[in-house]
Amino acid sequence: MEPVSSLSVNRAKTKRSSYRNELLGILFALPAILGLLIFTLGPMIYSLYMSFTDYSGSNSPTFIGLDNYTRMFSGEDQYFYKSLGVTLYFVVLSVPTGIIYSFLLAILLNRNIKGKAIFRTVFYLPSIVPIIAISFIWLWLLNPDLGLANEMLRAIGLPGSQWIFGEKSVVPSLALMNLWTTGGTMIIFLAGLQDIPRSLYEAIEIDGGSKLHKLRNITIPMMTPTIFFNLIMGIINGFQVFSQAYVMTSGGPNNASLFYVFYLYREAFQFSRMGSASAIAWVLFIIIMLLTYMVFKTSKKWVYYEGDEAR
Amino acid sequence: MRNRAWVEKGLVYLVLVAGGLFSLLPLIWLIRSSLMDMGQIFELPPIWIPDPFRFGNFSEALTILPFGRYFINTTVIVIFTMLGVLVTCSISAYSFARMSWRGRDLVFGLLLSSMMLPYAVTLIPTFIGWSKLGLTNSFIPLIAPAWFGGGAFNIFLLRQFYLSIPRDLDEAAYVDGASHWRIFISIIIPLTRPALVVVGLFTFLASWNDFLGPLVYLNSESKYTLALGLQQFKGMYAAEWHLMMAAATVVLAPAIVVFFIGQRYFIEGITLTGIKA
């Protein structure tokens, strides 16, 4: 018996097999790893490089330093601030209304309601409609002369609106459309509400607390992580609105719906300014990161995490 | 007290019904408009039920542009995208859930954070890459990314499902000498079929509904997808609302059918999305 050597043989064996296992693990994940390199990290680096160049996509890129960026921030390119303002306005309007509306529906649905499944389906249904069809539907509904929306307003004695054809009303109109497709958010809220332990509510019931009391002291605090998640996703998605504006308004009237990504699209694919468009994209990325970071920062103050008190 | 409870209940239903109407009215308006003639569509006060039902609008709208071609194009893109996502995403997710290798958590972390990356950042360089390869105006740029892991979100979703399967099952098989591949094919895949359906459905919708991708990559009409065809239709027949609504209904219908077939899975999938919150 030579225990030592047999042990070392074993060890060598495990080492070899663990090496094999490592390779196998990487092999299984290879599609994802390659995808990350080819479709995310590689393009990011290339895009960052392009943002410092003058590049039409067909000539060879000329290095111009920070010119693309200074052109944006100095206001020389008037559309940068314009599109940023339009997009911020949209985010400020659409994100809170979307969250409040879908939270309200979720709370009501979470009660002992007849036809819960039907309501849930109905609220979710608009979110599966292709964006091009959504745009067609709302173009027709919001038509100032012939649309149903103004017809209904007139029926109850209110003046109609220019909706997406008015400089002032175009962004609120698109935020209203956005409200129509918040079914996914509603379902995430509903799932969160169903996870709140009954026992928490029972404790308040014993104390004779009202429903409002339950909402304020249990439901909302317990839902803050879900609200937080939906807030972040809402901001990220809100900044990337494009198709509605492209199909419905072409950025108009008078650039009042020139969303940021639309501005970027125009630079890249209509004016063939790939360098400048890349700089625009990176600024968007940084804005989104900063905003997300700020929301994260404040989250310590208002987001409740289970297990926090255990610490 | 009893009265108050009734009032409250009434209010709850009132809000829910109002919300339901807000969700449904636009869709009903779309469908009723798609079945009317030009005269009826504009009549005041609005008519809700077409008289007669003009199914001819559909054939008219569909023959104006080669929608058959667009339908085939869209279907080809959607099928190959779904295939790519299901195959490569499930394999990758297995590796992240069940195999250990150096750098795994780093790669997974990068994948997760890539979800926050605006698509606008990668759109331009990726486009330039494809055009250097001479592959723009083909379906490849729209399909190929699906074959490389199928997107961070789907990998995350499937990994969550895999993690919920007790490890004892595959460890027992592993001790018996089964390979990872064997475990993946004969234990994990059969047990997570509902998860694959969820991913498949989401992918179907995302691909079917995609507008920006085809807009950027496809420029000859014979390559157009339904969404692009519809956009072109709008440019030509903007005033003929009944035909526009008929065309929109045709694009919408498959999405609705798929939704109703897989409804249960949709709800489950979105619910899982929220759990990571």
C-alpha cells in the first residue's frame, strides 16, 4: 500500500477532470460569451472610438478628438438639447403615470374580485400589440378632425385637442399611449402584491387598522422593491422611445416629438454621420447610467428590503 | 357599515371597468373600422357595429402591397430567431446554472449589466459591421444575434428556472456517470419545458413586433417585413382609414392568437421578471 502516491494520483485525476469540466462549462456558455463579445463589448468599444471621429460609414474615419461632443454641448447642433428636453419631458410624464396607473389596477385586482383573470388579460392585451399597429390605431383615434377621442370629448361638451398634431400636446399624447401599454408593469406589481404575507395584514386587522392604514403601512412599503424595479426599467425604456415618433409624427410638429433616439437615428441613417451619432449614443448611455445611479442612491431611503432589520 | 362596503365594492369595479374600457376600446375601434366602408367609418355619432361587414377591406388592403411576401419574410425571420434563442440560450443558461468555471460569475454579471445598455449604443457599430460584411439588406443581421445566447434577459429567465430544479436530480445522474450533455438533454430540458415555452413566446412577440431592426437593415421592398410594409402602406394610403385599419388588424392578429394560446405562460414569465426586483 502506498497511500501517498495513490492520493496524488487521485488528485491529479480530479485536477484533470476539473480542468475538463472548466472547459466544458465554457463550451456550453460559448454562445453567450461570443454574443457578449461580438454584439455588446466589441460594438461598445468600436462605438466609443467612432465617437471621436468624423465618419460617414463608407470613408475612413478621421480622428477629430472631442469635436462631436463639443458640437452637441455647445448647442451648435441645436437638436441635441431639443431632443434631450423632449425625451426628459416624456420620461417625466410617462414613467410616474405608468407606475401609478398600473399599481392602482394591480391593487384593485388583488382584492377579492370577480372576473380577476379576465380583467388581467384585458389590461395586459395592449402590450402585445406590435408598435406599428399601436401607432396606426392611435393615429386614427387621435385624429383631430375625425378621431374617436375628440368625438368623445365633444360629446361631453369639452373642446377637442390637436393631440399628436399639436406642438404642446404631442408629448402628453404619446405618454397617454404609453399608459395604454403598461399591462406588463401591472402584472409585475400583481405578482409582488401576492407575495406579501397575509400575516402582516392580520396583525393590523387585530389592531383595528383601516384599509388605508394597511395600504400605507404594509402594502406600499412591501412593494417598494418592485416599484424601484419598475421605475428603473421605465426610465431606461422611456429614454429609448423611437418607433411611435417615427411612424406617427416623424418627430414633428416642429421637432416637438424629436425624441433622443430619433435624433440619433437621423444622424446615423439619414445624414450618414456615424461618428456624431456614436457620440450621441454614448451621451445617452451616460445619462441613463447617471439617472439609474441617482435612483439607486435614493433607494436606500425609500426601498424596503426584507431581512434588513436582521442586520 | 354594510352600505359603505357596497359603495367601496362598486367603486372598485367602476375603476376596473373604466380601465378595461381604456384597454379594449382602441382595439374594438380598430376592428370595427377595419370592417367598414369609407362612408360609414366617419359617420356621426359613431357607429360601433359595421353594417354590412366589409370583409373585402382585408383582401383589398392585402392586394395593394405584396403582403404575402412580407408575411413570408416575417415568418422566416421569426422562426429562425426563435430557433436560435431556444437552442443557444438553453445551453448557455445551463452552464450558468449548473457548471462551474473560472470567470463564470463575471461573465454572467456582464450579461446582466448589458441589459441596461441602450440598444442605441450598439446599433450603429453593429450596423457598420454588417455592412462591411456586405450582409445588410438580408435577414442575417436580424437573425444572427439570436444564435449567440439569445439575449441576456432570456438567459437570466432560463437560469432562474434551472436553479429552481433540485440539484439532487442531476447530481444523482452525474454520480452514475451521466455527462453534462446527457443531464441537460434528458433531465433539465424535459423538466423546464414550460420555461422554454415562455422564452419562445416572448421571442416570437419581440421578433414579430420588431420595427427598428427591419427599418435599419432592410431596404429593398422584396425583403420587407410586415411592420415595414405597413409603414410603407401608411405613406400611400394615409387617408383610407378603413384599409389602414384592415392592414393593421392583419399584422396584429397572429400576435393575439399566439397570446391567447400561451396566455398562462405569458403571465408566468412576466411574474418571474419581477421576482428579481
